Amino acid sequence: MSEQATIHGDMQGLAPDAAAIEAIGRATIARLPAEFRVHLGDIVFAIEEFADEETLAALGIEHPLDLSGLYHGRPLGEKSSMDTGAMPDRIVLYRRAILEEWIETGVRLDDLVAHVMIHEIGHHFGLSDDDMHALEDAAA
């Protein structure tokens, strides 16, 4: 299967694997304006099948398919040079929830993953929903 087929969701009946979702997420980051990309170098980016029970409970979410992505960390504007010993910021995309939404909505897979990825990146920057939409438009 070609990378182009993976990115555009033409999977010939196969569900995209974690590597395909990750490739789309990384391609989304590469399209962001440079002033955003420069502040993303230390973020850990991961793909997991589902959010675990602890994460879902902490967020008040009952079903794992209701969470497609999550930013773990403190927004840049809240960080201090005095912070020590903190775990690195992480963005996790939940593959099965993304695939479920892809099937239900018919939105192109690359558009959906980009939307979730930019939303989580927006949390890293402490952006409002309007700012996240503008960032998404800039990365299109």
C-alpha cells in the first residue's frame, strides 16, 4: 500500500493501522506554520487503540470510542523555567475512536486525523476553539 493511499484513506477494505494514523499526524505537524512547529519538538506523540479506564474516568467519559485524542501536559503559557521533574508533554491519538468517527461521518481520514491532532496541539498552546480552527485552516 502506498503512503498516498494511506494518507487519503483508500485502504481497500483494511482499517488503517497505528503507523498510518501516525503518518497522517506527522504530516499534519509538517504543514503547520513554522512558528508553531518550533514549539512542538519535545512533545511525545503516540497512537493507542483506546483510552484506558483511568483516563476516561478522570475526564468523565463513559465509552472509549468517545475520546479520539488527548493532550497530557501544561499549556506553554503556564510553564515556568522553575518546573523540574515533569513528564514530557504528550499527544495521544486513539485509533479505534478515530476509525469509528471516520466510518460514521464519512470525513476523509486525513482530514479527521488532522482535525484531532490540531485540536490537541491547540491545547498545548492554550488556544481557544476559534484559534484552533484558524490553525487548522493554516495547515490545510
